[in-house]
Amino acid sequence: MFEAIIKDTKVWKNSIDAIAVLIDEGTLQITEVGLKVRAMDPSQIAMIDFEMPKSAFEKYEIDEPTNLGVDFSELNKITKRAKAEDKIELSMDTRLKLIFRGKTTRTFNLPIIESSSTPPKKPDIVFAAVAKLGANTLKDTLSDAELMSNHAAIKMNGGFSIKAEGDVGSANIEFSEDMILSLEVKTESRAVFSIEMLNNLLKAADSTTVVNVHLKTDTPLMIQYEIGEGRVFYFLAPRIESV
């Protein structure tokens, strides 16, 4: 048995969006301390590690820890139909049930899918540099880079920069000090990533979100930010080529 009531509808919507942007189906781990999802995307180049603590719910009751196979693409479609004033209730027996209580009471049932996969291990990487900046700042810069190429190099040394070079030309964006909330560089680091994937990883971040970007040369990037009381960690493999 599992029953929960969401505290914040917007946070729940952003959380499911953060998961569904990377995976269609996956295992929702319902534990005594909260909800967790850790899974690779179908292309095997990105991983999500998401957690929403028990404190993010008005009510959170489980009989025992459970792993639930969920179609997150379908769950995302349903969740998007929730209105800001709706109270969202979750429960599980033979199906995952969502009840939206607002001006109307809407009940949705999703079948539980078979999920035999074991969540992947979280990469054990000692990053050489980390930058903290506003999500919109990073999104805007990626939009500039995308004009020139579908991939970009992120570099951290004495500063933070993004460079893209393609058939139509090149773009080099260097961040001024006031655009970065903090920057810690142990070793100069640089790696190339898909801009489309970077945009996907930032999709659930809003104008108030602070993003932590962890980098090491030619090593998977880690992007981390909070969604309400929850947190999402993304790992993205680099392209083995230079810009």
C-alpha cells in the first residue's frame, strides 16, 4: 500500500517533466524516506538520479518499500493536466492512481508495467571544476551556441565559457564574473556535449533555479539542481571529438 498527497502541484509537474524528458519507462522506487528514480536514457549517453523526500508531501504512507514500473511519458501527459489549484493524491494497489481535486475531481489510473532492470550505479567521478549559475543564463547561452552547431564545448579555467563551431560559423561565449554565482576550478577542464541533450537536462529548471555544473576533461558532465524539496542529478557523456 502507498498513499501520498503532493504539497506543491508545480513542483510535482516539474519533477515528472525532469524524469520524462530523459526516459519513457523506468522504475519508481518508493522508500520510507521518499521517491527515487535512477535510470539511463535509451541512447545510454545520459543518466538521471532523482529524489523527492518524504517532506515534500502533505501525506506519505507506505507499508513497505516498493519498486514500481512506470510509463513516465504517460504519467507526464496526465500530470500536465493538473491545474495550479488542484490537490494531487497518489495511491497504488494494482495500478498507480492519481486524483486531482479542484473544481472537479478527476481520477486517472495507470497500469503498472513490468520492470526487472536494476537501477544503474551512480558514476563515481572526482570532478575538477564546478560552476554555479542561474538556469536561464545557461539556457540563453546554449541558444546562442545552437545557432552555429548541434554540440558545444564547455570550458572552465579562470572563467566559464561555451564554444560552438559548425559549418555555418562559430560562437564563443565567455561569462562575466557577475553571471556566475560561484566558480571553483582545481584543474582546467573542457569537454564537448550535445546541445540538444543539455537543453533537455535543463527543461525542468525555471527562472529561479540555480544550476550546478560539474566538469572534468573528456568525462561525463554532472548537472544538479533542486526542484522544490527534491533534487535531480544528470550525468551526460561527452562527445569524443573537439570543437
